[in-house]
Amino acid sequence: MIFISVVYIILRGCEHEYTQKNPVNPPDREEIWRLYGTRDWTIVALAQKFRVSRPTIYKVIERARKQEFSPRKSTNKRFLQAKYGMKRLAKVESSLEIKKKSAARRYNKSYPGEMVHFDTKRLPLLRGEVKTLPRDYLFVGIDDFSRELYAAILPDKTQNSAATFLKQVIEECPYTIECAYSDNGTEYKGTPDHAFVALCKTNRIAQKFTRVRHPQTNGKAERVIKTILEMWHEQTIFTSRKDRELSLVRFVNFYNTVKPHTGISNMTPYEKLTNFFFNL
């Protein structure tokens, strides 16, 4: 609210300037006109009585002849702009507060496998590759409870590739996956004969999806993809696509066993899972 306070002070200053330019309210204008009509009051005397300049008295009398006793609409653009800016800033401040509260609503599921977040990202071309070459796609799965990461590079973003990745996760995962959470991409969502949907049903994995056009609600998967690109892909020079696939395996191992995560009390996913299973 600091921004609003600063602008409020500026606005009050502009409003003061506006008041100085329009110091006579409607009742005072009527009184000036009445006194002036008695011919007992000079312009100088009226200016002294109402503490305004003589030009202001002349303007009041001129407008009073037209029965115009209310101040005209302000032409002070600084005041009008500040007033608009105040409203605009209030909206911005309100939206920031909402985002701050939303960001603060962190949560973790109660046990491993309760929910695994899935997402897909098209990978950049390698250095020296021509632009016409088909892109590879990064598939990720991250356990909501432990932040344990699963990842694979596949040649396309289809339901078959998504099913291939899910099969890999199921085989590698030491606990039962109860729910797969993803966006509404066609690789994850479809009819009962859809490859990913069918594999979920076969393994009794429920599916949940983000709100339509709100992929950011799948925040854990979005965040881990950003981390992978920043910490691994952008920092590594790959000799080939096969080299990139092998490098990803090493990074996933680092992510799960070495890198601490603030969302799980600065533990690694491995430590989080170890603590859970040894305390059952």
C-alpha cells in the first residue's frame, strides 16, 4: 500500500492546486452576487472578505450574471491524471495482493504417489542443428509429496509418447501412483481409448486436470521444467541428442539425491521419501 500512499500525497497536492484555482463554493458565489447587487460592496472589499483575488471576484460576477453559481469542470489536467492514476494504481495493488496470497498457498500432499504432476516441454535445437529438424520433447513427472522427479526425452508430443513416459514412471516408481495431474493437452486427455487415459485406467490411476486456459495451476510441473532448463540444458553443451538423453538421466539423479528443495524443508526428494518410509 506504500505506492498508493505516495500517490495520495501527490493527488492531495494537485487537489490543493485545483482548490486554489476554484476557491469559491456555490453559496459564496451567491453571496458575492447578492452583496455586489446592493452596491455597498466594492470589488476590493469583496476580495478581502472572501480572501480571493480581484480577478476571481470579477469572474464570479461575470458568471453570476448568467445565473451560473457552480464551479466549472476542472481543466487541471495534472489533477485529473493523478485521480485516474490513483484508481489505476489501486487496481494494480489489489492484483498484486491477490497474487501474493495465491503464491503463499503452498501445499504438499500427505504421502508419496497421492498425486504426480505431469507436463511436457518442447526442447530447443542443439547447437549446429538446422531449423527444419524435428524437435524433441521433454516429459516430466514430479511427486507432489516428495518432489521426486521423473523425466524422459521423446520424439513427439502425442498420446503414445505420453503413455510411453507414464509406463516408464510406473516401472521406476517405488510407490503406487493414485492420481495423475496434468494440463488439458491432447497428449494427456481424451476418450477412453486414448493411450495415456487407457494406461491410467489399467493401473487404477485417477486423472485430474488444470482449469481450462490456466496451465499455471500445475505449478510444480511448470517450476521443475524451468529448473531443468536453467540448471541443466542451458549449462551443458551436448555432442548429440543421444548424449543429451544420457545427460538428463544424470541430472535427474542429481535432482533427486543431491539438490535440496525449500518446499520440503530443504531436504532432497530421496531424504523426504526415506524419512517417510522409515517412520511408518
